[in-house]
Amino acid sequence: MAVRKEAQGEALNGGAAAPAPTTIDQVRELLFGESNRGIDQRLTQLDGKLEAKVDALHAEILARLQQIETRLDELQRDTEERRLSTIDDIGKAITDLGATVRNLSASRKSS
């Protein structure tokens, strides 16, 4: 009978006999088996929760980075508009200054 069970084990394992658990393995299983399975289950659950939190944080970071990039683009456009406006204002001021100088020169010549 034992020979038949061993032959079945060999057939299931591709011809290799499954190693029989030693007495110490059996004792270990009796003492710690349920505890180890519980720990493994909790670790698997924690791993799933941790992965979900990491995915959520990743998505949040991506969204915030997108907001920052959008804001930077807006600030860049605003800065460029202000720069061009300032250049126009400087040009107008120079033109006005030139006109004032010409008027002063014309006033002195006529006096």
C-alpha cells in the first residue's frame, strides 16, 4: 500500500518522489503553521493596501505636477505679455522725450 502511494506521488511530480516531511517539519507545522499562514495572509493584504496607496499618491503627484506645469505656462505667457508691454511703454517714453527735447530746442531758437 505504501508503495502504491509513493508511485502515485512520483507520477504526480513528474516521476520524482515528493520529499516526505520530517518529524521536525511536522512539529513546526503544528506549532507555527496556522500563525505563519495568518502572517502571510496579513502581509498579502498589507501589500495590496500599500500598492493601492502608492498608486493613489502617484496619481495625485501627477495631477499636481500637471497643475504646476499649467500654472508655469500661464505665468510665462503673462510675463511675456508684460515684457512686451514694458518695451512698448519704453519706446513711447523715448518718443515723448525726443519730442520734448525738440520742442525745447525749437523754443530756444525762437527766443
